[in-house]
Amino acid sequence: MKRRAFIGTLAASSTASALLNQQAGATAQGPKAAKPMKITLLGTGTPAPSLTRQSSGFLFEVGDALIVMDHGPGAHQRLLESGHRAVDVTHAFFTHLHYDHCMEYDRLVLQRWDQGADKIADLNVYGPPPIKRMTDLLFGDDGVYGPDIRARIQHQSSIDVFKARGGTAPRKRPAPNVREVHPGDVVEGKGWKVTVGKATHVQPYLECLAYRLDGEDGSVCYTGDSGASDEIVELARGCDMLIHMNHYFSGTAPSPAYRAACGNHKDNALTAKRAGVKTLVLTHVLAQIDQPRIREQIVHEIQQVFDGKVVWGEDLTQLTLAGSPIANIEGY
Ligand SMILES: [Zn+2]
């Protein structure tokens, strides 16, 4: 079994499993079971270049929505590798506008627009200010992609391709529905709800958010980038899963400011314990800690404090809130 898949099996939560079994039982007797939420880690890296870890990106399949949270460089390639395309994505949430969390926003919007041929709904986008201004500066008439968009709308060859994809001229501009959100805001969909929380990161230069996603089969909190804080503990309280930045080895921060903005693995252990989550998923991993023995030491030290499950996140790790049962040993 691949290590990624094996680690995924460790995410089993007995309570969530029981809930899932109850729902499966309910199906046989009539009421329809909720489709389990599926989570794919698209990018578990940092701003540092890496061939194994792309920058931040997470995919949540919940109800009839396909939600991405953050879309840093490389995350879109991982989206394709996960079996989805830009046109499948219905909602995009951004925690903050550091480039390693938003640099492929343009790719997501433009490929969705181009391939969607005006046959799909506009993308719903949520994030802190200035996400609206960023959107205008990218896709507006005078924006970075203004000339490209104009050419694709007006040149006959592009119109022909657009029609071949099923579009009806005149072609519309890409127009994501952008809503700027702040801590305390709530976004609701069919069978899911996102609550916006505050991350502690690089304020006041960037507003930094965290998100809690509640679905019918449980809850997951994604902190974005954050050091330890009471706000994160409250947002994540009781979640089945906490996806948390785990940037570096505790004790090696170059300054107190760095630790306050990024936290460390011992801070994360305490956050997970205080919040009472069932599974802690570690992401935003620097090469410093992404090595044999170091990663096992980190997981071990976290488990000295936090008695839930710990998942060492990898790009394309797939998780459910219920985890996966341990399979029987196969005979030969
Ligand atoms: Zn950041």
C-alpha cells in the first residue's frame, strides 16, 4: 500500500464511522444517506519550490458542491491529477492573498471560462479584501488578461471554437461572483456551511482568514496560515478534522514574530488538543521537516500532547471524515 493511502487510513474516527454506518443503515430502510464529504490535499507545500509538494490548495466534495480552498502555484495541476477540472469547481475560498495561496486563481477562472463555453454558472469566490480588486485587475477590461479575453471574444477562430464547445455567441466575459468575507461571516450551500474565522498570520498587511466547513457527516477546519490562537481553537472546536499549517520544527523559528505568524508542531498539538478535534492533518510542510525520522519525530511529539489521529499530509492525499477501515490481510 502506498504510504499516502496508508496514512489516510489512520484518519479513522470511531464516532464519524458510527455515524456513517448509521447513515448506511438508514439508506436500506428508506431515508437517503448523505454522501460522505471527501477531502483531497492538492498542495501541501510552501512558497519554496518543490517537485513533490505544490503550494497550498485543498479540495472538498460536499453535497453537490466542489469547493477549493486556496489555489497556490501547482495546486491546479493537482486538481487535474485528482480527476477534476476547472469546470467542475463551484466555489473557491481564499484564506489570504499570499501568492502561495492564490497564484492560480487566474488559471482556475480562465480555464473554467474557456472550457465552460458559457454553459456553466459563474464561479462563486470568497476571500478577504482586496479579492474583488484583484479580480478586476486580472479579468477586467483593463486587467492583466483584458487583451486575451477581448481576443477570445472577438476573433473569429476563437468564436468558432467557442461554438464548437456548445456556446452561443455573443460570448460573455469571465465574471466570477466575488464576495469579500470577514471573521464571523457564514456562507451556506446545499447540505454545507462555511464559517469564516480569523487566522493569526501577517496582519495588518494582509487580512488572514480560516474556514470551518460543516457538512451533513461532520466538520473540517482549514486554518490557512496561522500561528496558535484562541480564535482558531474556537473555530475548530469539536471538528472531525483540523487541517493546519505545520511549517517547521519547533524551536527553530528565527524570531518570535515568525513563530507567532506560523506556529510550529508543538503549538499545533496544543491547538488540536484544546479544540478537541479528532484528526489533525499537517500541511504547509517545509523541506526542513519533510524527511524520514524528522516527520516521525514530529508526529510522535504531537501525540504526546494530542491523543487524536495525526495525518502527515502529502499532495493528493484523500481523506474522508470517517476514515477508512483497516482491510483484512489478504491470503496468498
Ligand atoms: Zn501565508
